[in-house]
Amino acid sequence: MYCKLISGLSLKYCKLLSGRNSIKLTIFLSIFIISFSSFSKTWKVGITKTFKMPSTVSTLVGDGDTVEIDSGLYIKDVAKWTANNLLIKGINGRARLDAQYTSYGSKAIWVIGGKNTRIENIEFYNCKVPDHNGAGIRLEGSNLKLINCYFHHNEMGLLAGDIANCKIDIERSEFAYNGYGDGYSHNIYVNHIDTFIFKYNYSHDADVGHEVKSRAFNNFIMYNRISSEKGNDSRNIDLPNGGKAFLIGNIIEQGSNSQNSNIIGYGFEGLTNPVNHKVYAINNTIVNNRASGSFFSFQNGTEFFKAFNNIIAGNGTFILGDVPLSLDTTANLINKTIADFKFENAKDFNFSLTNQSTNVINNGINAGFAENFSLQAINVYVHPISFKARCTDTKIDIGAYEFCSNAEIHLPKFEISLQPNPAYDRIFINGCNNGEFEIYNSCGKIISKGKFEKFIDTHNLANGLYFISISSNNSIVLKKLIKN
């Protein structure tokens, strides 16, 4: 039996250890397993630690390791990470990487060559290279997750190459003042990958370049603040090779000094991505502070454009140039006079609704689904780099924000609680005996829906964060749900 467990061990040698030598075999087996097992390791970096700089561990880490970097300033420390499944995070605040115009390999402060890398709480700045595209991060391996990072004053914030089967997921991060000033360098530049997810972020003041540029086949740009403000950027969003784009719940502002009059451009370097060329713009607040311009501009041949519940504020044309082959637009409020929307403080880029925003409150329409993906805006961006659940009543407001009176926030028509939460196999709906439910993942995609009586079965949900919408007696309550 022992011999069968040890792959590659000589059968003759194994039998020699058997019988009277079974104890020796047991010891040998234990040593064999320990020697060939892989255990992840945590590496600690900081001025009081054995490893003073992140670069000193970058060549030592193995697949699945964690690197914890103490908050503080790390000057001219650049590195390439090649191990897979790394978690690299700042501890007790952000670790600040000031490149002071240096780079790794004339590319970036960090070059990520491994697969499935997760980076949290790191600040990247002051990277310059001879080619004028020195980045905070240059991604060369597949799959990157960024959380609570800050990229500023580089020639490129994040630069990702053409990478097969790659997903980039960025949350709660800031990109500012990146660019060489030549129009070819940007706050974010993602080349040909499969999926780009950009949520709860703040991208602003790019130096002549775009705030967000992506050639990804599938783009989910949701609940962000993407704004020129006082800078001289180009487009707010540029999707030069088309593909699928979901633009939901964003606050998008073009400043008076922007170098490009177009706010969102699609397909202008060729509709070459190998997927359908469709754009879904739902519940965005788009404000143009230039004297003229255009909000959306499409390449000839764009297949489909769906625009529901968008605020289009300021001077400019809603759709400039070639109109997509198929249009589905409704409940978009277009007004050249920004003041007419009665925003909270438009001069300070606060486009929240007030009780005087009667032209948009309760005037939205349910946008439905697209390819099993819910187009309902379920969150709102909270400045800076955060979010909260969008308050709900029976009617949808136009734009990225929902106006909620105190009564709507604190006193819905029925109160419920979820127990247990975190959930395991099921959750009980206390305060509501029956009704309908929809469970959304953090991207807003409906994972499960149906009717319930007292409880909802959750055993098929993967572990993670969800939002659950409970509707009963013409009222809706949205709750956060954690599955363990």
C-alpha cells in the first residue's frame, strides 16, 4: 500500500523497506512528503526588518508567497516579480515607491512577470525612461488585481501589454498626473487582454493623455470618478479597438483645458477586437465643462449602443459622427445648462442630486440585462476611491447618483435583516415572509434570482461579497451579503 502512494519510487527499493522495515518506510515516506511539499511563505520588508527594500525579496519569493511591506518611503527601489500567485501589500498604510526617475529595465518601477498577482496599498511615482513610457507598473504576466494603490507623476500609470487569457481588476485606486505630455502616454493603458474591470477608482488630470485607455476585449468600467478637472488630458475614456463595454454608474467630467473635445471615444484605431462591438452606457453622469465637444463618438461599423438613464450636462453633441448600426437610447436627460440639474456643488465636481433635481429624480427606466449581465446600477462612487450601495425605492433616478431622503434611507416600507450574515448554506429573511430576490456579484451580474419563503438557499454561491435585492409589496431593500 505504501509503495503505491509514492509516485516514482523504485518498486524494488520500496519492497525492501516493507515487512520488517515498515517503521523505516513510514519515516522515509514522511521525509519524502515534507521534502516535496510546497509551502507558501510570508516575507516582511521594512527599515526594521531583515529585508530593507522590496527589491531584495523580489528574486527570492516563490509561487504563492506573500510580501508585506511596511508603510514608509522606498527611494529608487525598482524590481521585477516573476513568481506566480503573489500577494504584495503595504502594511499599516501605503508603502511609497519614489523611483526618482529610475526604472527596472527601462520599463517601470515594478515589472510584473508572474501570473495571478495581487497588489494592495502601494504608491508608485516618479518613473521616467528613455522611451517616455515609464510606468508605475508594467504588466507582462497574466491576471493582475490592484486594490487601494496610487499611481502619480509617472510617464504612464499602469501599462499592460498584449497578454492572452488575462484579466486586470482594479478597485479603489487613484491615477493622477501621469503622462509624458505627448498624447501617447496615459493614466491607464491596457493593451489586448480578455477582460478589464475598473471599479470605485479615481482617475484624473492625465498629462495630455487619456484618463483610461483600454484595448481589452471586454471592459467593465463601473462606479468611478473619471475627470479632467483643471488638467489638460485627452479623452476620459478611449476604447480604440472596440469590443464589449459596460459603462455603468460613472461620474465623468471633461475640464475646460482638455486637449480633446471628445469625452468617450470608441473604435478609432479599428474595430479589431474579436468580440461583438457593443457599448452599454447606463446611469452615468457625464459633464462637459468645455465650451464645445462631444460626449460619445463611434467608429463606423459599431454594432450596438444602449444608453439609459444618463445625465448629459454641458455643451456638446450627444453622439458625434457615425451612428452605431443599432441604437437603444431612452431616459437620458440632455441639457447644455449644467446649473439646471441642481447638483450639490458642480464647481467642486460634486454631482450628487439634491431635492431640487426634480428633472432626474424618479425619471429613470429599468435597463434590463445584456447577455445575462444586469444593467442595473446597484452602487454609487463615494469620493475618494470608495463606494456604497445605491439606495433604492420603486423608481430609478437618472445619473450616477440616487437621491435618497432620510425616510428612504432609514425608513423603507419594510425592514429586513439577513441571518446568518456571513452566510453558509442558507439565509433567513427576518421581517419579510415571502417575496422575490436577486443576488448580484460585485460586478453587478445577477448570480441567482427567484421567489422565497422565509429563507434563500445560498449553498451554491462561491465565497465572497454579494448584494441581495429583496422585493415585496412594491418595495425594494438592498442588502450586503457575505458568503463564507
